[in-house]
Amino acid sequence: MLRCVLCVFALLLSAEPGGSAQIYPLGDEGGLGRQFDGIGGLSGGGATSRLLVNYAEPYRSQILDFLFKPNFGASLHILKVEIGGDAQTTDGTEPSHMHYENDENFFRGYEWWLMKEAKKRNPNITLIGLPWAFPGWVGHGKNWPYDFPDITASYVVNWFLGAKRYHDLDIDYVGIWNERNFDVKYIKVLRNTLDKVGLTGVGIIAADGDWAIANSMISDPDLNDSVEVIGAHYPGTKTSAEALKTQKKLWSSEDYSTFNNEVGGGCWARILNQNYVNGNMTATISWNLVASYYEDLPFGRDGLMTAEEPWSGNYVVESPIWITAHTTQFTQPGWTYLQTVGHLDQGGSYVALTDGEGNLTVVIETMTHDHSVCIRPPLPRFNVTAQKATFQLKGSFASITELQVWQSQFNFKTKQPTFFKKLPPIKLVNGSFSVSLAEDEVYTFTTITTGTKGSFPDPPPSARFPKAYKDDFDVRSPSFSEAPNFADQTGVFEYYTNLSDPGPHVFTLRQVVTERPVTWVADADQTVSVVGDFQWQNLTVTCDVFMEEVQTGGVFIAARVDRGGQSVRNAKGVYFWVFADGTYKVTNDIAGQTVLAEGLSGTRAYHWYTLSITVTGHLASGLLNGYPLWKNAVVLSPKNGWAAIGTKSFELAQFDNFAVVAD
């Protein structure tokens, strides 16, 4: 049987040119191409790693190993994280290190932890920080952060200083918000601010949008000197003549953003090669790193792998992990592309890289159009057919006699894919080898012998969110500032120690954002954090609430919340509100426009109340402190959704003893 398998490999791989194979030279006689800067993943933009931190061991460490451990899984070279800005930035909010102008806390959120875990596994990993949003005080009442560039630059640089002081993290690059525009004055001020505090080694990536900034850089020497990397989002493997003219590093600083099934893996395989072949981009960063957020939020499962069930421990190592490994396990930042890269005669592409010390890695992909469509931009039609290719090593590589071989076959027809499979090494004759390439394959040929397809015992099976769930938030020294499984969609809900309350509410969850943040998506006018199973229909939600705004304050608990992320301001559901002016209201939407019931509640600020809402079929009822306040409100839609807590506006409020029971 083994001999038969080896015969098949021999048909696929050959050291002898033959048939009608197209010959592709791989050499360095005419010099080399651009320096390779790496492949990475993006945590944030926003809250895409929210559920990861809640995994129990050993599963959390296993997920991290698949992402970052060298020669094991994706073995990522780059980690880009969001500098939290207290605002909705796609799938949730991430907390700022400065909620207020006189506030500093460098232990909020989970990005610090994630960067340290990545560094623990790969000390050489490149770290990038990018703010997608800013606390409201940075914008001085405007939804724009650059009217006061000194303030914004100081705010951002403060994060870098805190990273070093409190976490011993040296961040390598800072990105420039906003992907829809850029501010030349701010970029120059940021460069000067970094330099003044000794962060001369931190490079600026601009402008995390398209290539338009290149035009300004060509005409503005100071701007050109301030920017180290031109970064574009979803460039479709293409760059611009102006960007090339700057002679700066060109990166796809956010890419992929595609459902991580096999077509998503095909998208990733195609752009990893063709971002350089077509666009001279020397780094590609996936949004997102790991799909660790509720799948029914926008862009569900658009990560390199999936880890969205901390309550069960289940996670899935998806195909993009192994497609990444085809490059990352056999190259490192600082390697150099050969000039001899390009497209295959019958479709597909190949790249080759060297460390300058005799090692060579060649990555080939033959992804067809329909099996490699990314979420954006639109992909023009092209054809790929089976073919035989011969690669002729020249120059300093002509003496190579053997290459390691790794193969991925998507097998869309049989639906039995194989990913990152090690084949027998191939012997070269006169520096030449041939390969029979089918459609939808990825190959790596390399002198590097350390590649490994890492594995662990299977994680626990997938399971729905528990139907009975409660949290009293009684955590004296929390490892993270957010409560497990709560996904903030507007505002920030943090653990809080209420030293003024000697009673049962010393440890609570507190909403802390008091001013509308500067953001590029539409936050709700109310704050809200969702939790649970999106498929819940019949359920009871109970929570103790505490308003801190006299007369104007208001809080709610909710069931069947049907939207979050960028659509949160349009969320429907059943919302039970009480207000500090002594009234209550039940609405069918977070905006409070569709009123199902209303009346007097006697509630006021600085008192604890217990709210309870029950939704069964088309009817909903509510209790205040255990007594019926309203009942039989008719709810025609939505049919299902998350449980939630929140506030009337950006205001301080506390929550305790949350519980939900679903049928």
C-alpha cells in the first residue's frame, strides 16, 4: 500500500521536466525583490477576540498555540490589535486606557494579555496598535479626532508608553485611523510625539484605507519621512503607481474578512501569494485573527479559526490556519522575495523567498475563481486549469538537491479536503523539479525541514449556550475587566468595587462611558451588552439595577435582542426600562420608539431594584422587586435573540445578580 501511495506522489512530483510543462526560472542572478515583512492576524476592529479569554485551560492555550506557536499551526509573524476607544467598531466595543482625560488604566480589556501570550510563544512577533475609535473627550464634542492633533497624538502615544511600562511590550508600529480619510497634520504630529518620548523605532502605517496617501507623500517630504509603511485595506491584490513610486513598504494592513469555510481558505491562499505577485505587498494581515465573538454578530466566523464557545470548550481549526502555515512555517520577516515570481501559464501563482543564506521556499496556489472569492472587493473572472509546471533553480539556488514538500488539496468535488500534508521530499536533478498541479491546490517546496502540522486531542463537542445562566459579578481580583460572555455593543461594562455599599452589592458590573465616543460606525444612543444564545425565544431575564444619574438616569434589561455590532442602533427586542424620574417603559426597540407598555414605577437614582422580564410566545410580563409591574404586552417580533442589559444614555449605572432561564 505504501508503495502505491509513493507511486502517486511520484506522478505528482518529478525531478525531470517532461510533457508540455511550462518552465519557470527561480533565481537571484539579477538581484532580489522586496523584503518580506510577514503574515498576521488582527484582534479588534472590534471585539473579535471577546470570547477567547473566557475559555478554560487547556483549550485556551491550545487555541493560542494554533495561532502563534512557531512550527505548529498558523505560526503568525504579526499581531495587530485595536487600541480600544470605548466605541462600537464592528462586533463590539473595546475599553479605552483613558475613559476620561484624567484617567489612566493599562489593564482594561484583553489585548494586553493577547499580545503577551503571542510574545510568549514567538518573541520575535511584530506588534501593531491601531485605534478604530476614541473616547469622546478626544474629539471635544465632535465625531472627529483630528481637530486637536496634539491631544490625539498624546492619547495614542500614552498607550505605547503604558504597553512598555506595565506589560514590557515593545510595540513596533502604529496605524492611522480612519480608513475613509486621513489627516496629514496629525500624522506629522504623531511622528514628532513618538520621537519626543524616545519611541523613534515605532513606525507609522498610513492610512489604513486605500493608496491615496501616496499622492500626498510624493508632494510632501515631511509626510513621506513620517510614514514607514503604506497600508491599504482589501486592496484586491493591486497597488497603485504612486504607492510604488514612494519606494515605501506596501502592506495589505487589513484583508480577508471572509467566512472561514473552504472558500474562505481559498480566498486566503490566493491573496497571500498574489498580494505580492500583483501588488508588491510584503505583508498581509487577516481581519480577523480568530472568530471569537457571537456568530450572529456581523461577519460571523470571519477569522483564521473559530473559537466562539468558551462555555463548551469547543473550537475549530479552520482551513485558513493551514493555508497560512504554507508560508509562515517556512519563511520569516527579513527574508526576501525573488524577482522571479508570477502567474502560472494555466492560472494560479507562485512566489519564492530566500533568507539570503541558501534557504529557499516556493509557494504555489491554483485556486479557481469560484473557490477563492473574498468578501471584498469584487473578483474579476479568471480561469485555472490543471497543468504541469517545471521550476528551474538558478544562481545561488542551482546547487540545491532536495526540497521538502507540503500539500493542501481543497477537493471541492469530493468534499474531502486535505490540508498541510507532508509529502516525501523531492530530489532535484540539475536544479530542476516538476509538479502536476490540479485545480484548487497549494504547495510549498522548501529547504526548511522544521515544518510541523501541530495537533491536540479533539476539544469537547460543540454545545449551545447554557439555558440557565447567572453571574453575581462577585470577583475581587478579576483577570479581565469584563464579565465572561457579556459582549458590549455600545458603552463599556466593567467589574466595579462599590466601597460605599457595605451590603450585598459591593462587587458589581458598571457601565462607565459617560460621553458619546468618536467612532466610524453608528453606536446606539443607549449602551447595551448582550449575552447568551441568539436562538433563545422563551426566557426570563432578571437583574439588580442601580442608576447613578438623578432625574435623567435610566436602565433596562432585555430579551430577544436581535442585532448587535454595526447594526446595534436598529436592534429590536423586548426592553424593560426603569427611569430615575419614577417611571417605566416597555419597548420593542432599543431606541424606545415602539412602546408596548408604560407607567409609574417609583424608581429613583441611588437605590437598588430587581427587574425581571419573561417572554413566552407573543406575550411579555415584567416584575419590579418581585411584584408584577406590567403584563401581557404583545410581542409580534422578533422571534428570538440575546438577553441584554443597558442604560438610557451614556451614563454611569450598575448591575448585579444577573440571571437568565430559557426554555
